[in-house]
Amino acid sequence: MKAVRLLLVSFFVLCVSTTNVVANSVTDQTYPEAQAEVAETFMAIAGRIVAGAGHGYDGEYMDQLISFHAYGDKFVEFNGGWSFDSAENEDGERQLFGEDLEIGGVTKFAYIEGSLNIAVYYGNVANLTFISDFDLIFKGDGPVEERTFTVNNLITLLFVKTKGDWKLVHEHHSPVSEGWERPE
């Protein structure tokens, strides 16, 4: 009986220690090449948003922006306390960046310094997080200053590498907490 108990305890210890090794190896690996690819994809997305601002719902740059998404049944966006599926996300991005903004209406598409983090898992899944620092000029009457909005959101973009390209499969946007102050 002691031998069986010792064997079971040994097996349990082996399982727990093996699980910790696997879990730590997954979370500790950095995949620098994949991180660079995700950063490049993120900058390409930003470029399409800036270039396409105000140039229409079906503009060339909006089509390019949408091509960075892996739309389908698994795609979901959380934004402003709401959940959006693929079609709703596409419509929202085309509407905001293509229609609602003035031409050239993205005057800054950046992140708060020190907030960008790219975590890659297994070399083909990446979680990109940052605090946005966007300045957007909306169409309308009145002085530009009254139509310019700074957007400071906590943003998570989940990417999966598919057929050699990094595609968005999830977006989460939420406002920073009330009382949040921009770091100096």
C-alpha cells in the first residue's frame, strides 16, 4: 500500500511540475521575430487608418484596413460596453474612419509611451495592448478645435498568424478610468 501511495504521489508531483514547466515556457518565451511582425502589422493598420480618414466608406484604404481582420463566427469586438460581430465591426470601422472623419482627420494615431506591449504565444498568437493617443477631427460645422477629440482608450488587439499573415480576431476598447492622467 505504501508503494502504491508513493507511486501516486510521485506521479502527481511529476504532473504538476511538468505542467508548470510547460506553462512557464509558453508565457516566458518572447518570439522576437513574431513580435516584430506584429508591430509591423500594427503600424500598417495605423497607416491605412490615417491615409483613409474621410475618404469614404468603400475607399481603397478602408478595404485595406478591413483586410487585416480574420472575420468569421469567432471574431468579436468589445467597445463602449457593447459586443460587435464581424459585420458590425467592419461597418463601424468603415463608418468612423471613412465617413465620420474629415479628410486627413486622423492627426495623431499613437500610443502612450511605455504602454505598448506585444505578447506572443506559440509563435502564432499575439496579444497587443496599449493606451491609445489618437486625435480625430470629425466632419461638421464649427471650429476644428470643437470637432477634434483625443481618444485615450485601453486597447487589446488579438492576432492570429494565418497563412503567413497576422490577422485580427478580437478587439477590445474601453475608456481609461475617470481621473486618469497622461504620464509626463
